[in-house]
Amino acid sequence: MAHQHLLTILRPNGQTEVVDMAPKGWGPGKLPAARITEMRAATKTAGRGDVLSYEYRNADTRTPAQRARDEIAIMFDRAERLANGTGEDDFATSFAAARKAKDALAAWRAQYPAEAAAEAAKNAAEADAEKARRDENYRTSFVGRGID
């Protein structure tokens, strides 16, 4: 990969997603600050979340483990897109694609145990933070209603 335009987006569902826009046709070269400001506003207006950061990478600085994990993420995305397709063939094919992605993920975890452990810890921390946020929202929902 020659270059990457990485957007970190906080989605409306609370998940943080890193999206590489280079495969979507963004050419090489860092975007001007004004364009990033426009993009932040447009993303928020469209209800797609908040753009937290933008990073431009001119060369592939990912480790082999990161590259392999990114490929697996693409496999899962393809399976999901097939599952959400319109035809029965797409839906049936999605099961095979999901199984292939799950097998690749299991192999990745076996090949890169340190990275897999770090990913699991990050996922657990995000899940804990989401649970804490929901618990806090639940508790504060009673304030001022006579049941606090």
C-alpha cells in the first residue's frame, strides 16, 4: 500500500472505527485542514458520527501481524455485505465467507499470540467502557423524576 488516509470516527452507536479512505479513490498527499473541517461537518450532518482524527501515511508502516489482521477484517466485511445482499445466493455465500474469515482469524491468533492478546485486551476495555457509559446513563435517567 503506497499511502493511507486514516479517519478515526466515533460512530453514533458508540463504536470507534478507523477507516482507510485510500481504497475509495483518495489520491496521495495529505488533505488540507480546510477539507478535513468540511469532512467533519459533513459526516456529523449526515448522522454518520464524529471524525475524531485524520492521519496520512505515505508508506505501509504496518507490521505483518497488522497487515494480516486488516485482511481478515476485510474478509469479515465481505461476509457481512453478502449477508445483507438482496439475493439468496448472496446470503448462502455469506456463510462460507464468514467461516473462511473465522478460520483465518483463528489462524492469526495462533500465529500472533501477543497481538491477539493486545487486541482482546483492547476489546475488553472498550466493552467495559461501553457498559460503564450505559450504566451511568441508566442511573442518571432517574434523576429528577422522583425515583432517584
